[in-house]
Amino acid sequence: MSTNTVDTLFEQSAERSWRGMNEEMLLNFQFTASDPESLDGITEDPPPPDEDPEIEFRYNMAGRGERVRCVYCKHPNHFKGIVVRYRSGRRLVGRDCALTHHGVEFEKDLIDFEAAFERQSLARRRRALMAARPKIFQDFTDLKTDPAVETHDRLMKSWRQGFGYVAVGVADVARRDERLKVTKIERDEAAERERKQRLGDRFEEERRKTKAAGKPWQLYKSVDLDVGPLDGVVFFKNGIPISTRLEAIHEAVRAELITLANDGLTSRQISTGFRKLAEKVDELAREFDLLDALAEAFSAGNLANIAKWANAQAEEQARREAVVENRKPEPFYPRFFADGQSLRWGTGRHPATITLPDVYRPAPRTLLSTLKEALSLDYEP
Ligand SMILES: [Zn+2]
């Protein structure tokens, strides 16, 4: 390579500096050399101590599994490194060698260079996000007016208001992440037989004494009746309408997008904005999960389990009251009836009824994918 070419190279690249660029310039700046060894003016001569080094490009060949020659190592030794421009030609320096062979001043330059590179990536992501704004707002509007949201909120309200203590009981089961089960108190006949054998001749005497003291003589044990699993758990836990939460999430996203629309934000401000938006995406995912859970909660099998569980609870309650009052329990008639995607409480003229419409479909997760894509993509000018 002639001195002339190196000089031309130097003149050209002196104009392209990564320092002090506005966002527009930054977006078009090329930080990465995709094939550093093929750049013009590369020399393997040791860097002259009287020339100032200028960081020109970075390279990262880890993805391709190719190591790059290094002016200090003298052989292909590094996946990651930088191209350093001197008046006498370019040098390829491995990242680790850049830190060991150069002073503090150069290290500071390297940090600034990497910061500018990161800033470019954030600026691209910010542009991509800004470009996606109309789609994001359209998807929010579509979701908020999706019939699934209205159905969920209406059924959640009817369930909580119309099914009183049963709704509270199921919410307890849901919060403890348990199965639907009823704890029954039953006579423990085995334990009574064992006691009779143990007491022998003293049996009648002991019984008289216990009764005279006003204590119960019969022995009881508790037995769990397992009715089955509870499906659509989050529906039963939840008490806040989806429409309320969507409004709050939409508002927060809108505010963050307004902040991010400002030019001249620092890298930190931009990445903080992205992090906050990512949190909102997680919140949004939970609302979609609630819409899915509604269908599971109102599946025929789940409603049948809930009806069975609620009836067994009521029957056991009535039986215990009878025992306390020392009378025979009245015959029990079921009060809860499941029929397909419908649950009814009561047999009189005004039973509480709750039904999931056959046409119910959870809203499509379009907004979620729009946001995820907008937050992860680089802007393509
Ligand atoms: Zn090296």
C-alpha cells in the first residue's frame, strides 16, 4: 500500500468521527467493521509511539467463530476488538490487548466509543418504537372494545355479587392454589371400638362420668372429600375489571411514549423508558391471561366441580349444625346446579344464574405482539 493511499484514508476517516454527533448522524454512522482484515491500509508494524491512536471501528466475529489477527499478538487471537487508525495506517487490536497495551486515556476513549455505539442502538430502537405508535394505539383501541373484555368484566361482577359466600370460598381456594375439597366430620367408629376394648369393665362407668360432665362421648374424625381441581384460577382471584386495568396500562404507555418522543434524551433515559414499557407489556400479558382463564373457569367440567363442591359444603354445614343442636339433620337438597357453561344458585323463582356465552373467544393477543416487536426491533432506515 502506498503512502498516498494511507494519507487519503486518513483524510477521509478524519471527517468521520463518532464524537459529538446528533441522533440523525449517529443513526447513519457505521461503528462495526464486518470484515476488519479486509479494510484498506492495515499494517502489522508496531504502533509508532509519536502518533495519536483514534478508535475507528469495532468488530465482533464471535458469531462467525473467526478470530482476527492482532498487531500485538501477531496472530489471529481475538473474536472481539477494534480498528485503530494511526497516521501511518490502521492497526487491528484485540479487545483485551487494547486495554493492556494502551494507557488510561485510551481506555477512556474506548468507553466513550462503546457508549456512542450503545447510543446508536438505543436511538434505532427508539425510532422503531416511534414508527410503531399508530399501530400500538389502534391495537389498544381494538382490545378495549373487544367483546371479550366486556364479557369478562360483566361475569366477574355477577359472580362476585350473585354468588356471595361461594365466590369468597372459591377465591380462597384459588389464592391458596388448592384443589376443591370439603372437610367432613364423621363418627370415628374404629376409634370408639378401640376405646371400648381398652376400657373393658370400666366402659359404662366412664361413659356416665363423661356425660355427667357434659362432654361429648362420641368420637369424630375429619375426612377430606376431594372434589377435583379448580381451573381458570386467576379469574376467581381477580377482583379488578380488565377495562379498568387496560385504561391504566394504556395511560402509562401513552405517557412513556410521550417522554420517549423527546429528542436529546440520554442513553439512560431511553433505556429506562424501554424498561418501563417492558413492565407494562408484562402487566398486559396478565390481562390476556385473565381472558383465557374465563373460558377455563366456565368450562362445563369446572362448573360441575364448583356446584358439587358448593353443595357438599352446604350439606356438611347443615349436618354440623344439627350435631351441635343434637338433632337429626334434615334431608339435603342441592342448591347449586351446573348446566354446560352455566351455573345456577337456588331453585325458587329468582335463582342467581351466570352463563358464559357460547360465542365467547378471548381477545387476540395482537397488541402484545405489536408492543414486543416494537420494543425489540432495530429501526431500518
Ligand atoms: Zn492481541
